[in-house]
Amino acid sequence: MLEGFQNATRIPELRRRLLFTLAMLAVYRVGVHIPTPGIDRVALAAFFDRVKDTIFGLFNLFSGGALEQFSVFSLGIMPYISASIILQLLTVVFPYLERLSKEGEAGRRKITQYTRYGTIVLSIIQGMMIAVGLEGTRGPGGEMIVLEPGWGFRLMTIVTLTSGTAFIMWLGEQITERGIGNGISLIIFAGIVARLPSAITSTFQFVREGELGVLVVLFVVVVVVVVVGVIIFMERGQRRIPVQYAKRVVGRKMYGGQSSHLPLKINTSGVIPPIFASSILIFPATVAQFVQHPWAQAAAGYLAPGRWLHDVLYVGFIIFFCYFYTAVVFNPVDVAENMKKFGGYIPGIRPGQKTAEFIDRVLSRVTLGGAIYLSLVALLPTILISQFNVPFFFGGTALLIVVGVALDTVAQVETHMITRNYEGFMKRGRLHGRRG
């Protein structure tokens, strides 16, 4: 591993890409601490401490702590992710977008352009909602969070937050093009990992004060290592369907006849299902913070993390979104048609509709395994906290994102090193990133 890192620094192009990526991530972390004017910081911090288990806490996690500081990057990259998911879903509804997705590089550029427009629109809407929401919110002592409410504050907030999101989007695209790894994913990765030092400091403080035992901390470390290992194993896991290509004679030459395989990932949907499921389940808790009604308070109590109803619904939503998102991003009919077009077939299966049905049947079984794996990883922190009072500073979704992005980035570094005849990080068995 150490030799792999040494080899990485010996390649000039790879070294430049790594330094550029680190520089862009440093710029992002600096922007997280640049505040938006017109806010009482103390009252805002107290408010976020009270609503950390609501949707605000989820948004704050993905913004790297920028939302609780109300910095220029408060919206983070979530509007861009939301716009990308919306466009992916719309490709199933609108034939024009479906045609664009099949036109190669030109279509991809057009969809990226639409994603940027959608990101700006969503940022404006979310910025307006946040500004209006903060104007009507008070701290625990009744103090106003917004110093001077009104349209001046709202317009300034909309422009500031929208510009911040657009800048983050540009940073992500620059990292993808001129750095190493997927820029958007690395920005989320940096925001989550930035909370690690404070989590370690809090743990040592708990141990020093006697609230945590050393054995408990060691148990948490072992659990984290095991969970990370399981995530790596499952994210790299795939079901390979054998594919045989028929021989073709073109002129005086014979082509084809080779064997290949169709890889079906165990977790095709990535971290989208836990994010969607969390957003739905914490919505009642978010409403209960602003609507002091017995029904809202009761719903928030029943759906609190650790309650059996929350866990059952959480697993159900994750399984549903796993199948739903997999059906959106993977079309067995298109795969079967392309396979037939190039003379490929699955041994023992008739090409065409029968092949599509076989792929769909195998994909359904594989997706069920992936959904169960996602559910277990997402529920583990909740079980440790609620049942055993064990501190777990990162949720299962955060762990999935961190490990998945790390795998992708290391795989790209490996590719650069192998193409230049350098030893990679893994001497036996190359590390493959996620492909969705």
C-alpha cells in the first residue's frame, strides 16, 4: 500500500491531478466557513442543536456542516443531486430525454446542461424557503435568528445560496475533468469526513469524563471496521451472466466467437434508497418542530429512530426504492436488444424477449440481496444507539457514501498507475470501483 502511494507521486500527470483535487477540496472547505450576513450565529446554532434529528440534520450532513453555520455553501450540492435524479426519472416519461440519453457524448452534454438549469431553479426555490423559514423561527430563548427580516434579507439569501451552489457545481466539474475521481461525490465525501476530527475529540472527551468505557470504544472501532469490510465486499460484488458471441464472416476475415459476461451489480442503486427513505421518515419530525399539534407530535414520536415502526418502514422504503431506481437506470429490454444486435446470446436462452425476461428475473433476485444489505447497514447505527447506548457518530448512509467514493477514487488512481506500468495499491486482484 505504501509503495503504491510512492508510485503515485512519481507520475507527473497523476501528481498534478491529485494536487488539483486537494486544492479544490480545500477551496470548498474554506467556503463552508464563510457566513451569510444577517443571521444571529448563536441562536442559529442552538436551533440546529434542537432539530438535528430532522431533515435539517440530513441536509447539514451532506453540506459538510455548512447549513448549521448558514454559510454561502449552505445548500451544498444537494440541489444538483436532486436535479440529476429528477432528470433520470424523467427519461422514463419523456421520449426526448430518453433519445438524448442514447446519443452518446452529445446527448450527455445536453442532459448535463439541463441538470445545471434544474440545479439553479431548485437552489432559488430552496433558498427562498430557507429565508422565509428562518424569518419565522426563533432560538430556544425566543430571540430572532434573522436580524432584519424582509425582502432585502430574502433576496440576499437567494442570490448568495444560489451562487454558492453554482460555484460548488463548478468545483465538482473541474475536479472530474482535471482532477481524479468524481468531483460531486468527492465534495460530499469531504463534507462527511470533515466531521471525523470532532467525532474523535468527542469520543475521547466521553472516555475522559467516564461516560464511555475503553471496551465500548474498542467495540465501536471493531464494528466500524467490520461494516466497512462488508460494504467493500458488497459494493464490488456482482452476478456475472455468461454471454457468447456468434462467429461472423466479413470479407475474408472471421470475427466474434469469444465468450464474455454481463455483470449485474448487487447494489445497482447506490446510496439513493437510504437517502430517499430517510427523507420521507424524518419529514414528520420536521413538521412537528413548526406545528405544535398533538397529531404531529404523536407521528414524530412513533417515527423516531429506534422505534419499531420507524425501522419497519425504513426497511420497506429502502427495498422499494432499490427496485424502483434499479428499474429506472437499468433496462433489460435495451440490454437484450443490444446483445442481439451484436450477435451475442446467453447460452440456453433464446435471444430477444426471452433474454430480457431472464436478465430481469436474475436482476430482481440480485436487487433483493442488495436491498437487504443496504437495510442492515443503514439500521446498524440506529440499533447501536437505541438498544445498547453505543455512540455512533456516522449514520449508515454516510458510511456507504464514504466507502463507495473512496473505492471509486482509488480505482481511478489504480488505472492511471497501471497504464504507466507502475504497481498499484493492490498487488493481487485489482480494485474495481462501483459502476452504475
